[in-house]
Amino acid sequence: MVKRAGRILTGFLILAAMATSALAETGTPPRVVATYFHRTLRCQTCLHIESLARYDVTEVMASDMEAGQLEWRLVNFEEEENAHFEEEFGLDGPSLVITLEDGDGVFKWVRMDRVWEIYDDVEAFDAYVLGTLEEYLLAASEIVAEGLTTH
């Protein structure tokens, strides 16, 4: 457990150093974006996963959205202008992707594949999604704090 915590802390420090440089260059503070990528034709499970994820982001994390630290997006990755996301995030079907972004684009992301395994267990789903959102929001706040202390 201690080794894992050390690796996580080291990862945050490296990420903070990279993003602090980006913050200095772009002047845009990092934000967390939760994007649900879907196809044109959608099944009930896809719609259910979207609904659960949207609720977690827009309702449970509403204060982070209002503060501009968190954003919700819904993207049809089958539309021509969105096709690049398939390669960028390794999409092979509908997916929830959490990103850490600044004015220059995405610099950290995770595809939340387990949502397909736990969509029928709301408690597990919420713990998985909200835990990841909290992790990314913490990383974003550390980046901002580091950026503010170095300038």
C-alpha cells in the first residue's frame, strides 16, 4: 500500500510539473472533463450508463461544474468530425472517458471500461466514477496551486 501511494504521489508530481509548464504557457487552468462517447444507434445499456455518469457529474459534482473545474460532454464518435476520438482514446464502442485538459488539449486521460461490468450496481458504479473524478480534480487543483506558487 505504501509503495502504491508513493507511485501515485510521484505520478501527481510529474503531472503537476508538466501541467504547471502548460499553465504558464497557456494561462488556462486545467479542468476535468467527463465525456460519454456513443454511437448513433444506442441500446438501453448505453443509455443507462450515460444516465448514471451524467448524474454523477452534473448532480453529485454540481459545485465543481459551477466552479468551472468539471465539464460534461456527450459525443457521437461515429460522426465524421468526431472520428479522431476512436484512435485518440482507443474507443471500440460506447465509452466514458475522463480527461485532464488545459488550453492546449488533453494531457492525462482514462477510459472507464469497468462501467460496462458494474452498470447494474449503482453503488459500485458511483464509487468507480466519482473516485476517478475526485482523483482528477485533486490533480487539477494541485497543478493550479503549484502554478500559482511558482509565478
